[in-house]
Amino acid sequence: MLQPVFARVAYRVASGNGPVCSAEVDDLVQDCFLKLEATREALQQATFEDESSALAYFRVLAANTARDYFRKVRAEKRGNATTICLDDQIKEIIGNGAATPETNLLIGKIDRILLGNRSHERTIFWLHYRQGFTAKEIADIRAFRLSAKGVESVLRRLTKTVRENVG
């Protein structure tokens, strides 16, 4: 009796999230029955005024289950488990390649100038000037949460600060 209700609601939510796959709808119906089983004790104590209020409850359960499923799928597409903190790897990012003693002194002086700034701004500066990343490539690193224009703004400001203090 509930399978068609769950399937109809799951299909409706799925169609709002792109092309509908019948296997996905079947999985969502199964998830609805699992949630229903998990809340069986609470449902036995619940009193519904009539059949329509019980049906409304089951529709909401199906819709919430489907929405949760698609939120999870979208989060996995974005790579929620692959987010890394660049602060832990800053030494590795900044310190590659052998340089002359004069270059090392200049880099050390620039790094001391940049110490007053936030660590992610220093990382952006060194990614651009030491690693050769473009503003677009740096903006694609989600940890910075900046657009390409935002990265360019940070680089312009820090470059100006460095020139004023070194020059």
C-alpha cells in the first residue's frame, strides 16, 4: 500500500534533481521503508486523526528521504572527503628547488614581510610567484574560497606591500 506512495514522491523529488533513473527511485523507496522500520515504535504510539493525515506523514517521510539522498550525492560529487588544509603543507609548497644564497635571503625577507598577513594569503602569494600558478588555478583550490578576481586582488595588494618594504 505504501510502495506506490513512496515511489511517486521519490520520482517527483528525483525529477527535480536531473534525469531520473528507475534504479535510484527503487533505492529511495527501499530507504523509505528502512526509515519507516527505524521509527516503528514511535509510529505505533502515534495517533493519526484519519487516513489522510497518516498518508501526509508518509509523503513527507519519502520526500525528506529523497532530498537527503540527493544532498549526499551532490556533496560526494563536490569531493567533500577530499578537502585538505593547505596550512599543514605550506613548507612543502613553498620550499622546493635550490636557489642561490642571495635568492634565499630575498625569499626569507619577503616571507618575513608577509608574516603579518593571513597564512592563506601568504600561500596564495608563494603559489603564484614560486610555483607559477595562475590566478585561475589558485581560485580553483576550494580551500581559499576566492574567485580569480579575488586572487588577483590579494596578489596585487601583497605585491605592493612587498615592493614598498623591499625596494
